[in-house]
Amino acid sequence: MRSNRRLRWAAIPVAITLAVVLAGCTQAELHGYLPGFVEGEPPVTNHTERVAGLWVTSWIILLLVGLLTWGLIIWAIVVYRRRKGQTGLPVQMRYNMPIEIFYTIVPLILVLGFFAFTARDQAAIETQYEDPDVEISIFAKQWAWDFIYEEAVDGEDVWFAGVQGEQEEGAAAGTIDQEKLPTLYLPVGADVRIALESRDVIHSFWVIDFLYKKDMFPGKTNYMSFSPEREGTYAGKCAELCGEYHSLMLFNVEVVSQAEYDDYLQSLADQGNIGEFGDEFSRNATLPGIDAPERPEEGN
């Protein structure tokens, strides 16, 4: 009884200290120092909180399991070490049923728990919007990005054809000229569905602050749906080794107001970037065994 009382009294200051520490944590600390969170601001997308929660909770559980395992190992080393003057082998035990059951049931519960929560969150993240406010096709290519905003201006597509990143003139080595990077514009608060395709090899679309990426395969279209919730500029890159200049396959995402978004789309139309700009411009369309698009007859 006396030992139980001591444990209770010892637990009180520990609990108070833990509560104070957690209350003083910033958004970044509470979310495991992951990007995408700013104090007093909403997460970057409607899925960012969910991804961070799954990640941080998993690491907390794994850390507790690790501490328990390390503690048991150290305890066994200390308690059952060979003492001075001892000889021969220690008492041998064939099995211990309670421990065997514990070591079987607990890992099974952990695996099933991780699977259940991951499946739940993955199903929510992968659910595609049936009637999105904005539909965009993104084509990855060695080593840049093309953005096609579907039926965006007077019912026609408008597009932006990107070029790979390059060194900023007169800047230190490795400094990229941000002004020349392809930039994807998104309206804040809108439901966005993006179709992801590749013009040549396997790529991967990754916006770092979104805490989410998706691969892009030749001949296959993948989709991702989300709602951007905070205006700002967010860095993106290809997350799949795709050739010599993979490290320069960069882009930015600008989350802006609806008015700024509409003005940007109109500027693309004013530049003449309007009409079809889809798979017919992919390099794979000219590979052996693939029917080439029909060419107009001479004189037409």
C-alpha cells in the first residue's frame, strides 16, 4: 500500500510537467516538426492535419514500445548478470507462458492498430471529389512540369509549359532562380482535383508542405483531391529519380484568392496559352508500337 501511494505522488508532478510542456508547444512541435503548420494559421490543406496526426501518433507509440523493450533488456542485463564467485550455467527455463502470450498479443494489437488507422486515413485522403471546383491536369516531363487548367476560360483549357530549374545568374552555386520555375496556381478554399500524368518516364508529384506525394506513370493517370486552406507559396519537386537533371525538376505552388486565380488564368489566355495541350505532346506517343497522331495532308 505504501509503495502504491508513493507511485501516485510521484506521478502527479510528472503529469503536471507533461501538461505544461505540451501546453507551451508550438504548432510545429505538436506536429512533430513537420512542415505545413504555422502558429495561428490553418494547415496548408484539409488533409495536412490528418497526415501529421497519423505520423506523430505512430512515432509516439513506437517510441514507447522502444523504451519498454530497451528497459527490459537493460533490466535483464543488470538483474541477471553473473555475480562474483558464481560458476556454471544459470537456471534454465524452457518457456514462460504469460510472457509468450504477452509477446504475441501485444505486437498483434499494434500491427492491427497501425493497419486500421492507416487504412482509415488513406481512404479519406484518397477519396476523389466527384464535382470539384477546379480540375487541373499536370504532366511531368524530363525535367519540368506542364499545368493544364481544364475549361478555365470561356470553357477552354489554358496551360503553362514549364522549363527545368536553372542557376540564378550571379548568385552562389546551387541557388535556383525561383522566378523561372513552373508555378501551379490554386484558389484558396476551393475543392481541387488534379490528374497526374507523365510524358516520358516515372516521376512523382510532391508538394512538401502538403505532406503528400503521388507517383506519375507513363500511360496511367493518377488523381489527388484536396482543398488548399492557407494562402502562400509552397515548394514542390519530383520525388522519383528520373534521370540526369532530376534535382532540377522543381516547381512552386501559389495558393491565392479566387480573384488572383482568375486573373492568372486570364493572363495565360491572353498569352495565347489556350486550347489542347495534353497527351498528344508526350514523348511516349512516338515510341515503337504506339500509333502516332494523324498528320494533316499537305496543302491543308
